[in-house]
Amino acid sequence: MISKDDKQLEQKSVIPQNHEEDDVEEDDVVDDIPGAGGYSEETKKKKKKKKPKKKKVQQSDPPRVGLSKIFTNGIYPEGEIQPYKDDNAWRTTSEEKRYDERMAMEDPEITYQSIRRAAEVHRQVRQSARKHIRPGMTMTEVANLIEDGSRALVEENGLESGIGFPTGLSLNHCAAHYTPNAGDTNVLQSGDVLKIDIGVHVKGRIVDSAFTLNFEPTYDTLIEAVKAATDTGVRESGIDVRLGEIGGAIQETMESYEVEVNGKIYPVKSIENLSGHSIGLYQIHGGKSVQLVKNDDQTKMEEGEYFAIETFGSTGRGRVVESGECSHYAKIIDAPRVPLRLTSAKSLLKSISSNFGTLPFCRRYLDRIGETKYLLALNHLVQQGIVQDYPPLCDAKGSMTAQFEHTILLRPTVKEVISRGDDY
């Protein structure tokens, strides 16, 4: 059955463009086309043929389709919403705070769409990681699987969008800051406990979220304890909440668990010298720390802040030390301006600034952009206080550690758990 509009379009398609009697009708048709600045021959043909709508673009496996091709309207999924509690419950229905949020969404520098886009990349990449990572893979293969996906989905574009920090792949007693360097020969084993810490950023808004994988059940309870502790930290966080109180709640949850290994009981301990942290623009550690044990820090969380709520549990001493070859580095934000005597250090600093800014990077990333024989220069930048090194952080050998982490946004009206997904 042909509608009236279809008949009009069929009639119009055979009328010469200089026909004057139907000017009004032509204007009407143009107005019916969303966003049309003019009425081209190509548009007329499409209207005439009534082609079926294009099928929605689907993600590939492993994921390699940029998210802008899937979320064509630029609107990305909202994270989990948690209302504020107690003295801040009024915020949920406050007209003033709702207005503040509307203004934030309209400001391209503040809009939540950037962090939500990064979070959706994170969710899809980690879903693929859970599916494809298996014992027998080298740690470099694991890193490439994750980072290739992150770069493709976020549509890496210089400092506009890309990887937020090197993918953490710390194993067993090593809790944080390990990623393979070139030539690394470590192979994932079936008894390993693997912490996967992935960072993605869009316009400097960094999603920092982590989970733990194991391949046999010995340390299931350890992983359960850490996941529960992270959820506790997320639940207790909010505007005007004191950081020390959150640490106490995390510790109470974490240390209510025990792990049985070969008939011996090990208490799960919060790692006392690791912490969550606020996140700034292009700055993974924003200045505030959320410790994992009870403490007297009276610092408060504030409206508009982003936090990485991360917890680490251990069957060991519950304290980490630096151990092993360093892979993680970052240019210090307020680094001193000092004369560099090494020409190679000057050149490397220029490359770091243009490619990473103040975002963390690793040696593999320097290799990727074509830097060679850079270790002397890199160490010189560290010694001069321009670049910070972050060696692996490990508990006692023979112990096991686990990690879970979420990025939260303290919106004016509600708390948004940006990185929440169906998996954790």
C-alpha cells in the first residue's frame, strides 16, 4: 500500500530541479530530513527506493569495532546508580543539584559521556579477556590481547583517547605494577592467581578497574573476600564521607574471611600499604588516598570527584615491598625544570610528553612508538625527579594476593559506579 508521502516523493523525483511551481513542496521535504542542510540527489534516491534500515553494527570477537560505530548517537551506558545515604539523601531529589548535572552534561570539558565511553570499552574488553585468557599463554600475549582491544574500541587518537595506563598482570604474591617488558618469558599457569588491572581514557577521563582470575578453586575464597571488600568500599563512599572511615569498613569486610589451603587455614589480610585513590584529569593518582585499613584520615570526599576504589587481600603478611624489574613509569605532573646533561634524555622526555603526557606508560609502549636504547635516558629522567618509576609491589613469596577495583563518580545527585558490569 503506497502512502500519500510516498506518492509525493515519486512525483518529485521526476520534476526538474528548476521547476518553480513546487518550491513549497520541495522545502517541506527538506524539512522532513533530520539535519538536512540541503536536498541532494543522493538523498532523493534513498528516499525513493525506500531501502531497509542498516543493521546495527555488532561487536566482533575478539572486540575490534570502535564504539562510535555502535553508539552512533554518542550516548554511552550509564553505570550503576547508588543513592547517597543519611545526611546526603536529599541530593537525589534536589532541583538545584539536578540542574548542576544538566549543566555538567552540556559542558564538553565536564560531560559524563567521556568517562562512560571509556567504561564501556573496559566492560567489553574485560569480557573478552575472561573468555580468551587461558593457562599456557605468555604474559605478553595476554597484554596484547587486552591492549589491542582497548585501542581499537576506544579508537585511540593521541592524547584524545587511548590506554589510561599499562595493563597490570600481576601474578600470585605480586599484587600490583607488573606488566611484561620486551623479552619477558613468563607463562600463565593453571595454579596462578592473576590480577588484571585495565585503564582506558577519553579526553583524560580515566576508568581504572580491576578483577582477579584463577583457573582452579583453591583461592576462590580469597577472591570472594576481595570482591566483597571492594563492594563495601564503593557502598560506603560518598560526598563528605571521611577516607579513614572507608578504610575501616574495607578492612572489617576483608578480614572476616579465611582461606584453607592443603588443610591449613590462612586469614585474609588487607594489604596495609596499598590504597585506592582519587583520579584527576590525565592524572591516575589525584592526590587523595583510600587506605584499606582503619586509619585517622579526616579528609573528605567531595562533590564531582572521581575515585578508584580498589582493595587488595593477601594470605601473606599483608604488606608489599618493591621487587623485580620495573616496567611502569609516569611523567610527574609538577616535575622540576632541571637541565638535562644527556641529549638522549632530552629527546626521550620530548617523546614521552607528546605521546603520553602525564599518563603512565611502560617500556613496551616506548618500544611501540619506535624508541630504542632508551634505558640510560629513562633512568636519568627518574634520577632527576622528572619521571616516577613504579616497580612491582609484592607480598611474601608463597602467599597469594587478589584485587578488585571500581571507578566511581560522585555526581551532585547520586553516586555512579562507572565501571560496574554484569561480571563484577
